[in-house]
Amino acid sequence: MSELLENTTDSTGAAEALVARAAALDAADPLAKRRELFALDDGVVYLDGNSLGALPRHVPARMAHVIAHEWGELRIRSWGESGWWTAPERIGDRIAPLLGAAPGQVVVGDSTSVNVFKALVGAVRLADDDSRDEIVVDATTFPTDGYIAESAARMTGRRLVPVAPGDVPAAVGPRTAAALVNHVDYRTGRLHDLPGITAAVRDAGALAVWDLCHSAGALPVDLDANGVDLAVGCTYKYLNGGPGAPAYLYVAERHQGRFDSPLPGWNSHADPFAMSPGYAAADGARRGRVGTPDILSMLALESALDVWDGVPVGEVRAKSLALTDFFLECVRAYVPEGRLTSLTPAAHAERGSQVALSCPEAPAVMARLIERGVVGDLRRPDVLRFGFTPLYVGYADAERAARVLAEVCAEVSEGR
Amino acid sequence: MSELLENTTDSTGAAEALVARAAALDAADPLAKRRELFALDDGVVYLDGNSLGALPRHVPARMAHVIAHEWGELRIRSWGESGWWTAPERIGDRIAPLLGAAPGQVVVGDSTSVNVFKALVGAVRLADDDSRDEIVVDATTFPTDGYIAESAARMTGRRLVPVAPGDVPAAVGPRTAAALVNHVDYRTGRLHDLPGITAAVRDAGALAVWDLCHSAGALPVDLDANGVDLAVGCTYKYLNGGPGAPAYLYVAERHQGRFDSPLPGWNSHADPFAMSPGYAAADGARRGRVGTPDILSMLALESALDVWDGVPVGEVRAKSLALTDFFLECVRAYVPEGRLTSLTPAAHAERGSQVALSCPEAPAVMARLIERGVVGDLRRPDVLRFGFTPLYVGYADAERAARVLAEVCAEVSEGR
């Protein structure tokens, strides 16, 4: 899974060549102009967009209007006149193309954790078979998914079976109700085989539930084409929706009529303003809603999605792979052999849009990198994460990040 | 429960006297100056603050800073440097005094519906007794509470027992795990007896769970003094937090150590950044958190709470009762006898901070009221709701609203 990075050269000529290569790659990059859409300072290389996406420049003006006019002047009328009420489905349909989902299957709202709960309990109920008494869960997943899966298992009387994502096909069988897998490992950046795992889960008669937090907006997901049953994801990483922007829930159209949410709030009622004491679920994606949506966070997300207009996901993926390849090449060129270990798979088919490097001095290294304007993040105890967001990170950024990383590694290892 | 409103006078002299009384009452109102803190247009009488509170004037500048600086410039660093990570507990402690709660018991996040689920499932688990197989629920509550209570009952193997709030004391017993009651009826404005019902529920050995959506910020709640076990509420009505601002969860300190959330997301972990596969619940109010908080909505709420600085809740309650009394007096003076029926109790001890009037032509009446700048809302089929928010509604507003209501009722009844 990991490989010791080997230093391929140490000449300054190589550095000059990499700087020149970076300039040429940026000049030829069809996405390079998108960077201007973001509030970014050229003094900083922001490689933490896989944790919190950068601010699109036009969002502050839009939010000023939402707050001062829609809330401040129209007030309650905005639920209808400003389209607040329908925002969860409307924004879901804006995200759907990035997920490879036809319209009407994605709804925005609540946190990823809450949506994992809806999706997993919903999946167990869709399986509708008491002999399917197991929920298989990716044991390497972002922890919240595991915690919530444990709760979903407890509350539906199922047993949780944690396995490595690669072992999911072997673990699913006649006792499996559902399997929850994270598309990209948040720690290593490893991309899991969504088509293959989904097919194996469905062949076993179970439902495949995917967490797309670390993949959507960075690479093609193709939910519909791959027959995924349910999926969830956040919007504040590659989708740049803002801190804690609402998450989304995908329920494949074929399941919507039988989707039975454990959180049947009034927003998911067939006729919410009838205020009837009996619950009757709405049709379609709206059935995934719960309570009153957090409009300010939600409309910031909607506005932020404008940066995706006209961007083919395939182009994003091509640049993401080229960027991470180039960054790894620069790291190999600049950092002495053996100092860093890459946790990120070399094979493109197994790589998300981040590079994870480990070294014992990772906490000190990341602190110094950030001081020098190269912003990645640390995953305790020893992982340096660098996220590559193709809409606003370029090749010169990658070269600079690797160069500063080499300087910092040298200082830290020499005790300076 | 209802009383036919009687027209007490029809002379223009009486109208003049009411206008003069309103002016005198406004002049003597210690809260009158608070109105200047809100973005309100004098052409409108906004009586829908019990649905969506008005915008405090200083919030747009604060949010411009949050978006442009905290998100746009500091980006990921703001989780620490701008206090984003601790916002749910910090804002909970800002709200706590309005609820009569000591610090450390209130946490902000998620919607009211999601918090009802946490609170009710948590209450059943705190009861920790399989022979307590019933959840008693206020049958007149805002519907989402009933829908979520049904789901909580289903997922904990309990039976739901819907009763009128006044019948809760008689309905609770050795089979009751928890009772969920709404403090103020969203439709009629009736205030329920929180101290008495709480005592009866606790005497039966069950847990008392309150929904404060329609009371907190309008009247004293005194959660601690009354021994309430758990409570939830929204922040976009009387607390003016903005559309869909996050809700809150109160877990009394004595229960926190055993509070067992059905939504144990990573934000409620004792050491969230350890990212450990096993769940260990945090201490204190933070245990009620779930996923990543919706920072923009949350910080708008935090900013909005500034309007409460130095406001005694008792003063708010006194004005609320005086305002609703005065409005009802004006309605009696202006609207011909028999045309409207008040659903709001005359007794102060039973009245929240809204007036609900019914008439068969309610939809047409409310549409015309709004056209003329008197903004209340309609609850189908026949209820006109008028919310009185003591921080920004005055006596002249109440008089004007009643006068326009009388004009509109006359027009509609004459078919004009």
C-alpha cells in the first residue's frame, strides 16, 4: 500500500526543469482560468481544499443580497418568492451531474453523518428481509460513518461487520442487508472500486451505500451508470459550499417509492402545510428531507456551485491525476530518499485527488509548511495530507509545495 | 378553548382613544428602543416573527466578515482561530439564559426535527427500563414532533400514546418512558403548564422532553428550576437567528453522563481528531453534536443573539402579554361582533406570544392583510396567526394591525 519515495535527482538543473515544466503545464491547462473565480492569494498554496474548499469570489455579494434583501426585507415571503422552500431539491439537481445522477434523485440538507443514518437505515428497510441481519461497513472509513453505522445497526437489530473495502465483495452474502463504503479513503487518498464493489454487493442481494465526501467534485462518480443504491456526501470540500455546508442524499429512483426514512420530519411530508397529525411521505427526492433547511448555508452552496458551470468532470479528473503525478515527481526530485513515505497509490485507478505522505516528524513539518504558505493538513500521528483541487490549484503550486516541503523536511531533520 | 369576540364599541372616539393609548404605551415601553436594532420598514407591521424573526441590522456586516475573511482568507485555519469548532457549545451557552439553563447544557446544531429524535431516543435510553414501553406525545403538537416521535417509538420498540397536553399528567404511569410536549401550541398560541406537566411526568418515573420552538425568547422557560429532563427548540423565530438557523438541544446536567445519542457522529466523540474507529462519547453538551456544523447559519445566529444583551426575559413576557391584550382589545373595538373567533386563551397563564383568530374567509383575509403591510400568516383552513415579538413590535403596530384587519374583514364579508 505504501512505497518509500526515492529521490531521483538532486541537481538544480532538475529544479529549473520542473519549474519550466510547471509553467508549460499551467499554460496548456484548460481549467487554469477557473482559479480567477476564487478568492485566493498568490502568496498561499492552498492544498486543503479536500477539507474546506476555497471561497468563490462571487459568493459574498450573493450572500449579502440573501441576508439583506431576502431575509431582511422580504422576510417570511422568501420561503416562496425567493425559492427557499424548494432549495433542497433544486440544489440537489445542481449537484446531480457531478455525481452522474439524473435529476430528481439528490436532495441537500443536514450533515453527512445524519445522511449516513438515513441512508443506512433506509437501505436495511429496503432490503426488507430479517434474515439479512448484517451491515457491512468499510473499516477504514472516515470514523463518523462507522459510528453512525453502529447506531443504525443497533437500531435496526443488525450486526455490524467491518471489513477493508477490498474485502467487501468477499464479505457480502445472503446475510447482508447493506454495505457502506467510502469512495476515497480520507487518510491515504486511495480510490476504491465503486463499480466492482457495487456490483458485488448487488449480486449478493444487498444494497450498496456510498460516501462520496472525498470524491465528488474531484473525479467521475457515475452513480446511475454503476447502479448505486444510495449515496451521501458533503459539499464543503471539492464543491466549495462553505464551512459545514449541508450534505446531500442520493436515493436511486427505483428505490424512492419504498424509501422509509428514520427521520420523517415535516419537510418530507406529502403535504407539509396541511400540518396533519398523520405522516404521509412525499414522492421523490424530497422524501429525504427532515426539518427546516438551513437557508443561509444552503444558498451559499448554491451560489458556489456556479464555478462548475461548463466544467466536464472528465477534465477535472485528468488534471487531478496529472497534478498529483507532477507533485509526486517534484517530491521525489527535491526530498532526499527515504525521508517520506507515500500512502497514496501510484496507480491512477486507485488514486483520489489527494497525496498523503507520512514521516515521523509530520506534526512539526506541517506546522512549518503552513507558516510558509503551503497549507495542507495533518492526520495524527504522522500523515501529511495535500489535497489537489483542479479548479484552483495549478502545476506551479505543486512544484512550489514540493520545494518548500523539501526545505522544511531538511530543517526539521537537522533539528533547526 | 375559544371565545367569540365581542365588539365592545364602534365609535370613532374609541379609535382615537386607542391610538392615543398605543402612543402612551409605546412611550413608556422599556423595550421600545430595541426595535432600532432590527432592519424593519415602518410601512410594514411584521407579525410573523413567530415564524421567521426579523433581521438584526448588524448581522449583514458580521456575515460579510465571516464569509470574506474567516472563510475566504483564513479558510481552514478558522476552525481554530475563528472559533468555528467550539461554536455549537458557545452559542448554546448564549441561549441558555433565555431558557433558564445554567451553562454547559445547551448545544446548537441540526434541525429541530433531528433534535427531537436525539432527545426522545435519548430519553427512552435514559429511562433504561423495558417495562416502560410507551412514549406519550402531545397530540396537538407541531406535526414534525409527532412524526419523529413515531419513528423514535418504532426504533426503540415503544408504543406511541398521543394525548392532549392537559391529559399528559393522567396518561403517564409505570409504562411511560418519556413524554414530549410542545410548550406553546403553534396553532392556537396556548401556553401549556410546563412546571405541572414536568412534575407529573417525573413523578411517574418518566422523562419530560419539551419543545420550546414557540416559547423560548417570548417568555420565561426556567428549564433548570422546573427539573426538565431534555428540551429542543428552534432559533429562527423569537431568537431571530435567520431562516432555518440551527436548533438546540438541552440535556440536563444530571443526565449528560448517561445520554446515549442515536446520532453519535464524530463531532460528539471525546477526541474527534484522533479519528479512532471506536466511538467514545464526549462529556457535557458536546455529546449532543453530530456532524460538521453549518457554520454560516450558526454564526448568523450567534451574531443575531446580540439583540438580547441586557434584556430580562421577564420584561419580554410582560410586554408580550400587554401587547396581545391590547391587540385583542383593539380587535374587539374594530371588528364587528361574531366575525372572528379567538383561539388564544384569555388567561395570561395560558397564553404564549401569539394571537390566533379564526374565520371562514381566513385565506382571503390574510392575503389582503399582507398586501396592506400587516404580515401575519395563515394556518389552513381558517386560522389567522399574529405573532407578537416584544423586541420589535409595539403598541401602535398592534392598533394598526387590528384596524386594517377590521377593514379587510369588512371588505371580504361584503364580497368587495
